[in-house]
Amino acid sequence: MGRLLNRFRILSFRCQLCTTRFRAYRNQLPRQTSVTDRRQYKRLPVSLRANLLTENALRMDNRVTDISMGGCTLETTTTLPQGTFIELVIKPASDEEPIKIETAMVCSSRPESMGIRFLEMVADDKNRLSQVILSLLVGQSANLQLFS
């Protein structure tokens, strides 16, 4: 079905903030993306503190280096095996309430970082995360206009 819709230039999109999927007509076909990139959301560079709690109560302080509505990359000294379920608390700024991801999973493990997929979070935390993403997107747009 997807290939048929693509032939008529009806493409599937996912909102980077509210996570809603929708379809729209495009005059031009999009550039081909990498086959290996399966992410539904664009990761944005950031530097945020985060606390990670594992099932066996191991607590680690980390730094988030990029983030999206679907996951993040954690810079860490101790990596966990792929498939490990964790709880993650991200601290956007000192005066803002932390964002708690109740259930997340380690999707990739590298020597000094881990790729994390967000699985469950309450609506208030999801809204706070979308506000952080929105501010990053606005900042990115302002930087692009400044250097254009």
C-alpha cells in the first residue's frame, strides 16, 4: 500500500512534537534517506543531565547528547547490554521540572554511549518533552536563518 501511495506522491509523515502520523500530497518526491536510519523522529543535538535507574537499582548520572520524542543518546562511562529496560529522568534546566521516562530500552551500546528508545511516559512528561523539542527546533531554525 505504501509504495502505491508513494507513486501518487502521497507520503507519510510523523509530527516531531505530538507524534501523530499523517499523510500529505507532495509535488516533489523527497530525497532518498539512508536505508539504515529507521528513526521516526529527527534527533536534535543537546546537552542535558540525566539520571538512569536500572531494574537492579543501579543508578547512574549521564549526559544526553541528542534527543527526540522517540529516544536519545546517553554519554556514559558504564554501558548496559542491548535490550536492558531502564527508567530515565532528564533534567532540562535547573528551574524546570524533570522529565521522567518510566520505561525505556537500551537499543545500542557503544564504548562511551548508549542509544535509548522511550517506551512509556505519562502525558505530563510527554508534554514537557515536546516543549523541550519545540525549543530545540525553534533554536535550530533561528540559527539557520541567522547564517543564511
